[in-house]
Amino acid sequence: MDPRDLFEILVREHSGMLRAFLLSAVRDPGTVEDLFQETFLVAWRNLHRYDRQLPFGPWVRGIATKLMLNWRRRLGRQKVTFCAEQDLQLLDRTFERMQTLPGDTFDEKLDVLRACMTSLTGAQREAIALHYEHGLHCKEIAERLGISFEAVKKHLQRGRAALFRCMQGSLPPDVLPSPAWQGGMS
Amino acid sequence: MTIERPEDRFGDRDETLADGPVEPAPDAARPWLTEQRCVHGLLRALHTADAAAREARVQAVLAKIAAPRYRVLARLPGLAAAAALVALGVYLAWPDPDRLPRAEAMVSRALHALEEPIDRDFTLHVDVERGERHIEREWAITIRPGRRFLVEGESPFGRFRAGCDGELVWFQPMPGIRGMDVPLAEARRLTERFGEVLDLGYLDLDALLRRLPQDTELRCVGREGPGIRVEAIGTVNLPHLALRSISMLVDDRSGMLSEVRAVATGAGRSGEVEARLFYRHVGDRELGEGAYERPW
């Protein structure tokens, strides 16, 4: 069997979560796509270093984290806006927990997020739909809804916090709470 | 008593909603910012999760690891064994260097090449059969990512220009006059007025390529010089024409489309119309996005 065929299975299984991880840390969609491609190429070149006793997802996220830091140094933070270096580890651990959401595929895991949308208030749901589905900036949402920029930000931030809590409630009971809960801030 | 929520304390440190970099976050803000970022990434993924783009991404990775630079790495000691471990002990065979690449991977490479922010020049030869009549046209097509394209050619009125800047489709029947324009979503209103064989569906090469893996069965049929011939078996239905017998030559080194041939059929005003399309890549330029805007 061609090693590429084997690698393809891993790429297909982990591409969704890896891309979400990159999208959470890097603003520019083009940079996300470049990092996505580069991460799997580096993984392919270094496959002999992968410890098969460990899950593949955290290993590729580790590669992605190093690449993000390299890009950040190369391009400068002003141009592409990356997540702060010290936050990437926390983010990686949080995604590790998201990996345990119910569902075999990334799409099925996203079903949990879709279902959690019903737990939001109307204003939160509307702000999230306008921002993520229709691509509107906070200022544009504020104009459309006739509310302040700050109110839009609050709706988005509270909505995202509610979605996080809801998804956490779907995790298996033996999964440790995310570091985001350890301070009891939500 | 007012309870201060995390977003009240740390909302300004949330980069995901800021226009640019923000002040470094204090340690106390990090857990909250992490959960915000995590959901932000999942929501972005949720709303950009179309199957075609996902498949193109995977194919782009596979095409790159098939390139010689990466294939050499598969011969490094240890990697074959490690890959075998990943595959739970399945035996690994060397890739055959003469084997044709996967057709989906070639289409994916062509898409990737078209995504580069430069301007690609093609000639488009259109050979129309309408009953007993036979008409030939040749247009110069320039395309750029973001659904931008320019078309230039001769019409009964002189040299016409048409284009799309990603939002607006415009048509100028001759230089120096004010033409017509419509939003991209309503382009059919405009194209229907200019012959029976003009269809945005094939002028937007990027969108056309994205549809091929879903709408057709792809296969690589052989090498032609530096290119690989890919055929799409099936029909792609465009706004008012149907494309079939699509055949592409993709440069094996650059991934660029060297040529595209297809047969377009549809119902014209005076009966069935059939057009043979032949795209040929003639070069690249750096025009910039402004070149695609309406000239008046």
C-alpha cells in the first residue's frame, strides 16, 4: 500500500479540527490555508518521528503551532494577527478536549455546536449569524441592528461563552474540564 | 450589586473582534480568551465547511506530497517503517515514478495555481454550430482570483470589453462609451443579451474547476509533453448551457492549466446550439484588482 494512501486517511480524519485550530488563532484566511498545507507537508516529512502510541491530532497541532510561531516571526504580528504565543498551548489543550465531542467525523462534532445554537438568546444568535455566516464586521452589525459597537461585541462574546459551556456539557464525563473553566470564570 | 463578567473585564483584549493587535492579555484573562478563540475557530470552520473546498484542501496536500521533493523523503530510513506503524503494520510499496497522478489531485493543483494573486491570460476560441451555420470567435480572457475576469473580442460594433470585478459584471460594446452592468448574481440578465454561447459558468474557470469533482468523473489519460491530460466525464450544468467532454491539460511542474477543451450545448433562440470551447493559457501579467473594475 502506498504510504500516501495511509497518510491521506490521517489527513482526511484530522483536517477539519486542524483547520478550526488554525482559524481560532490566525485571522487571515489565506494564511490559514497556507499553514494548513504546510502543517501536513511537515507532518509527512517527519512521519518517522510520530509516536504511534500517541494520538495524531495533538502531534499535527504541535507542528501547526511551531509553524504559526515561525510565520509570526517572519511576517510580523501587524500583518496577520496571530494568537499570542503563550495562549497557543492553552488553545491546543482546549482543542484536545473538543476532539472528544460526540461524533466520528469533524462534521458530526460540529453538529454539537449547531445544536448548542438553540441555547443562545435571540440577540446572541443574530449577532453570531451576521458575523460568522454573513461575514459582517462588528461595526456593520451595529449599524444593521441599531445598537452600539460595544453591545455587538458583548453579544458575540457572551454567545461564544454560552456555546462553549453547552459543548462542554456534551463531553464525556471522564474528560477533564478545559483550563478555561479552572478559574471558574464562565 | 453588579456582577462583573469576563467580557466586561477582558473584552478589549479579545483579538478575534479587534481591528488589529491588542494589548497583551493578563494571565487572569487567558482561560476566557482561550474559550472565546476556540469557539471562534469552530464557528469560522462551521461556516466555511463546504465539501468541495474541503476536498480541494486534502487533494492539494496529497498533490504536494506526490511532488519529487517530497517523494524523495519517503525513501529516508525510518520513514517507511514509521508510516507502516501509522498504518498498523501495513506493508508499504514505493510509489511508481511513471504512474499518473490522481485526476482529482491535478484539478486541485490547477485550482491552487489559479488562486495565486496574479493575472492569467488565456485565449478562448469558440466554434459555434447552429443548424447549418458555423461561426468562429476568438476572445482574450484574463482571470484573477476573486471571481475577476476580463473578456475582449471583436463584435459587429467594434472591439468589445466585458468583465467582472467580483461583484459587478459589466459590458462595454465599444471603447469610450458607457456600457451596462449588473450585480454578479444577476449576470444572466446581461449575458443573455449577447449571444447564445456566452455563459459566465465557463468564464469563471475557478468555479468551474471546483465543480468538476462533484459533477463529473475525473481521470488522467496520459502525459503530453510537460502536461498531464485530465478528462472529466459527465455534464456540468451552467446557468444556461451544459458543458460536456471537458478535457484539460495541466502542467505537471506548475500545476497551471495549459488548455481546456469542452463542448457547450443549450437551447438557443433559433434552436439547439452547440459550441466547442478551447481555452489556451498564453501568459501571466500583474494587472492588479483595479483592472477588473467597470471602465466608466
